[in-house]
Amino acid sequence: MRILNTLFILALFFMPAIVMAQPGDPGGDPDVPIMGIEFLLGGGALLGVRHLIGRFKSSRKE
């Protein structure tokens, strides 16, 4: 099972190099910012911190 997980992670890591999606000039304004990604990153960080705090609180009660 560990080998399958390792192969899956390696496949995801090398996927962009293999696919090479749509080479060439897209035309128009290619400098389009990705809106909202900072909110997703911040929300993920907050959930991670909340999880860590909960883990530390539960270990102190035992």
C-alpha cells in the first residue's frame, strides 16, 4: 500500500511536466490574477492551526 501511495504522489508531481498544457501565445492580456486564492490559503492555515490547538488540548487532558 505504501508503494501505491508513493507512486501516486510521484505521478502528481511529474504530471505538469508530462502534460504541457496548451503551449503558445494565448492572445489578449495573459496577466490575469487569480482572485480568491489568498482566502483559500488563509482558510486552510486557520483550519490547520485549529487542528493543532485541539490536538495539544486533548493531550493535556489525558
